[in-house]
Amino acid sequence: MEKTIKKAKSLKGKLRVPSDKSISHRAIILSSLANGTSIVKNFLKAGDTLTTVDVYRKMEIQIDEDQGLFFVHGRGLDGLKEPDDVLYMGNSGTTTRLTLGVIAGQKIFATLTGDDSLRKRPMKRVLSPLKMMGAHVDGREKGEYLPIAIRGGNLRGIEFFNERASAQVKSALLLAGLTASRKTTVIEPVMSRDHTERMLKSMGAQIKTEFDEGGYRVHILGGKELNAIDIDVPADPSSAAFFAAGAVLVKNSEILLEEVLINPTRDGFFRKLKEMGANIEYINQREQAGEPVADILVKYSPDLKGVTVEKQEIPSMIDELPLLALVATQAEGETVIKDAKELRVKESDRIKSVVENLRAIGVEVEELEDGMIIKGKQNIKGGIIDSFKDHRIAMGFSILGLISEEGITIKDAECATISYPNFYDDLEKLANW
């Protein structure tokens, strides 16, 4: 489906964007391993998260939905049952990598596969440390790609340096560590998103976190049962980021984004926008299920300045970097994004996707091996862009369309439903054309 987004006069109103995807995934996965029934409120019902629900049901976890609540009937640390068919992971890297960690700690066998995009995404980064813990795994191209077969059980704890600061790798090892003998320690040069640690703590896991000169460390001791809890999932900062960017870019705009997760490992985009000179304010700050939450007030900001994204900032805004690059087209001076090679192995090669599409609509940008340099204060004429079936590319260029002279047409725009099923409906509600 092609979709054309035309120039808007303003964006105004209140919006509660969909719930956070990372926390929704973990709410199902961790609750499946707890003792008793956990109740999940405001669960994100999107393609990837519903894949997680389906996968855990196939391992005989009873998950009921009633009046917007999900009831997850956990079976304890080693209660998953062997699936009788291949587990299909759809497009979800989170479901795949975290589930590999879970199955590694179970005395079961499973085979995992996914769609065309997911079968091209790297998995060895998870499988290598799981092998070190004692899991038996194999997959295409020596375990680099799906399909992957895994036989779990009898793991031993390890110390692992998570060089890329990947939250999915860390989470997989912590989940495997729940049933391992001895302590499992993950060390990161820069702290990645910590939703797994926070949720494990709230469920009673024996987990400890610390910072030292070597970076961030998290330790978990196996064998400690998890308690069922109630989880209220906050709004997703990655989804909120698109409308924040829109309000910053479109004249006369003012938006209140409600109940947004502001975990410091996730709100890097908002902090960077503030550094660029954007009019952004956190109000009504509070805590929800161990996570910091706020309402975010965003207004039109005509005096943006170019910035450099530092290496240590990348993990807190990795998914929003393509959007930041689009905002940077309207900032004075250059914006430099480096040390972001991870963008090349997302749902699309997001460096290539952004650069090619910006050039297609006449915007000057320099491609780097690990990022890009965006020249600021450029006129957005408009044209046709290719989403590469990547939801964040489709939504990002939709926002840029709001300030284009002739509108931007997005190919395969329906891929936005992967993380945000009502994105275009919500855009219609806020936009004055």
C-alpha cells in the first residue's frame, strides 16, 4: 500500500501512543516463568508482541485475554513444554533472541524460524554465549541465521562481555541464567536498556546491578523462583518519538504525549532533541511497575541546532536514530551520527534506507560506514520513498512529509502496523491540513 502525507498547518492535541513493545514482550516471557498468574494491563497488541503470545502458548503457557487485560498463568522456572512444531517468530528479533535464552534453560528441544527479514538477522551473538553456558544449538551458516535448533538444560553460569551493549543478548543470558548453576554475569561498556533487570527484580529474582570503571555489570543467581506480579505497561517512547518530532518540526504545533516511559536507557532521543534546542518538557513524573513514566509536552521549535551523537548515547536511542536524522534536516549546521553500525542489521539497513530516501527527495546527506552526516536547514520538496518494509522508515518519512512542499509518498506504508497499528489514524487526529 502506498500512502501520501501532505504538508500540515499544525499538530495539536493529546495522545497516548501504543504501549511499550520491549516491556510488553518481557511481561509475557517473564510471567510465563513465574509461579502463579500475572495480570498485564495496557499490553501492546501488535504483530511482534502477539508473536510472543503465540510462541509461549505453543509451549503450553495458558494466556487469557479478558476486557483488555492479559492473564498469564506461569508454570515456574522450568515449566515450559516441548513444542510439537517449529516455532514461528514472524518479524520479531526480540521474541527470537530472548526465547533462545529461555529455551536454553529448559530441558526441551525446539526449532525456531521467522519471516524473510528475520532470517537475515544475526543470531550468533546470542548463540555463542549460550553455547558457553552449555546449550546445544545449531543453525544456518554455523548458527548465524534462522532456522535454529536448540536443546536446553543443565546450564552453568558464565561471565560475558557484551561488547555491542545489546539488550537482547543481555536479556537472553539473564533468562538462561535463571536456571543455571553458579552466577551469570553480563558486563557492558555502556548500559543497554534494562527492562529485563527491572522486571526480574520486581518478580523477586536474585539479581544485582553495579557500575565501575569497566562499565555496567549485572549478576544473576540461578534457582530463585519468580513471583507473579501485576504489570501496567507504559506508552512506548519509540512510538511517541514520531509525534514529538512532528510537533517540533511543524509550525504552530503543541502535543501532550501521555504516560510515556522515560527510562534513561530509552529516552535518549528526547534528551538529544532538547540538546538541539527543542521545546520539550517532562511533566507529572511518576513510577509505574518499577519504570519511570511522564507526560511529555512538545511544542514547535524553529531554532534547532545540529549535534553530534556520541558513542555512549547510541544504545539509548538506537531505534530513533533514523528519525533524528530526518529532524536534523531542519537544524542549523551539520548533525553527525557515528558508531551506529548496528543500524545496518535492523529490519532494514537503516543507514542505507535513510540515505537513499533522503537523496531521492533531494536532501543532501553523506553516508558513513557506521552512520551519516546530515546537512541542516534543507528544503523538503517531496517525492516517493521506499520504506524497505521497515516500520520505522515508513513512519519517519511520514513525519517528514508534514513539512514537505509537495507531499511524500511512502511505498509499503502498511508495514507501520508492525509496531504501531493505528499510526496513520493517530496522525489524522492530530494534524490540521
